[in-house]
Amino acid sequence: MARTRIQQLDYLKGIFILLMVTFHLQLIELTYPVLCRAVYTFHMSAFLIISGYLANVEKPAPAFGKSLLRLVIPYLLFEALYILIQYFVGSSLGTHNAITQLSISDFFYRLATLPTGPYWYIHTLIICAVVYWLVFRLLKLKGISGLAIAGLILFGLSIIIEGLYWSNIIYFLIGMAIFRSGNKLLSVISPSWFALLPLVVLFWFPENYDNGCLAGIAITVLVMSLLLAIYPHCPEIIRRTLTYLGRNSLAIVIFSPIFTIVTKKFAPLFSFDPTAGCFFLIAMTFVIGGCLVCAWLSDKMNLSRFIFMKEQFYSPYSLDKQD
């Protein structure tokens, strides 16, 4: 049975996906390196907490397999395309992760174990979801024992698979643990303005900018708590826009590398602005708009049923008033 969408979680995803795109813009990353490190501490970590909480493993094998293909097919297709782009034109575009040598075996190794760009998130999500389903649905383990076995399996896989990091898995497990406990995510990570003070203290020390340490976990949870406190005070149009982007966050993850690569070409045109503010506005409009148009076109051209295993991949802007 499909779960009811939680507006606050879509709102959080909307904010975090904007941060992901922002700091995948090379000019922004180079202009604000400290801010980039700070944001990288929590934005995708929070995404993984939400993903672990929302992961639905209460499905028989055929239904779970179909939902998994909705991630596997676009991952394989777009990660393969991204690898080839980085190999053929990465150097000419000046990308920091350009691939200079690529054999057939290297190609398949990268595809299976070493994803590049934001596709590592989908790669991690696929592996975590499979282990989650195997432990709780197939082996029928429950409670702490199930969480412990899933954690041990994923820890072992993080040692074997080069592009799978334990520091990311932890956050999926946190979301998973909250759901298995029977609590609501918004009750465990509740809205609080008091989160601001410890956040200021934690962000004051750059050594805390590491999502794999306890300070990084605290930062992630506190940022979510503070943003949830802000949610009811946001102007309605901002809330609607952020939840709209949150509903389309997977489309932005999938399509954004195509557009962020292009922004490297026109970034030099904004050398007159040391703050990179003008570049940011133009580039974000270009990238986010391009991603949403691609998602909409995939529906209109009936490609979504083949690539995303859905009749409708794009989620339209809602004019309904939100609570």
C-alpha cells in the first residue's frame, strides 16, 4: 500500500536538493570552499535518513523487484552516460573528476562499484534497500537483531565495494531504525528553534565538517530540526515550491549532471562578479529548470514507463494550500 506523502519531508528534500545542485556548480564550490564543506556534512546525509525511513520493504519479491528497477535502470543508464561524458569531454570542460583512461573493464567496474557525480546516492540507496529487504522480509528478522544484522552486512559490503561508504550507510540505518521503532520521523527529529545554538557551536569548528563523525551526525539532525521549525513560518509560495522540488528530487539527482557540466562552459562569463551571485542565479535556473523539463518530457514521450517504470515520473506543481 502506498504511503501518504509527508509535506514536511518533501520540503526538507526540496532544500537539500537545492544545496546538492548549488555545490555541484564548480564555480560556487571554488568560491566558497568552507561553506561547501559545511553543507556537504549534512545535505545528502539528511537525504539518506529520509530515504531509510521511507524505504518500503513490506512487499513480496515481485513488487519489491519492480520498485528496485525504478532505481536500477536509471542508475545504470545515466551513470553509464556520465562516465562516458567524463571520459570523452571531461578534460576539455575542466571537470575535477574527468576520466583520462577508460577500458571496458574499467567502465563496468565504475558502473558496479565506483559511481561518480551524484549517482553515488542512488547506488548506495539500491544496496541499502536490497539488504534491508533481505533481512526484514526474506529472513523475517525484527527489532534490534534485524538492525544489527543489516548493519553488519552493509559494513562488510562497504569494505568490499569501493564506492560504498559506511559514513553514508549510517544515515540510512538511522532512518530505518526510526521507522522500525514505530515512531514517526517528525517525532524523533522534531521541530525546534533550540537547535540553532548547538549548530552555531558545531559549525564554528571546521573539524566537525565530517558526516562520518558524531559531530556530523549531530549537525545533520540539528539542521533537520531547525528547518522543520522554520517550515510553518515559510511564506506559502516558498513552501509549495520547496515541496514541489522535493517531490521531483530524484529527477533532479538523475538529470542535474547533464546541466551542471554545461555550466562550466559559461562560468567564465561571470568573472566580473567575485561573489558568483549572478552565476548562481543563472546556473540554478538553468539546471533545475532543465531537470524538470526533462522529467516532464520523459512522461510526454512515454519514456518514463521504460526508464523509470512509471507512467508519470514528473510531479506537477501543486496549487493546493499546505498545512
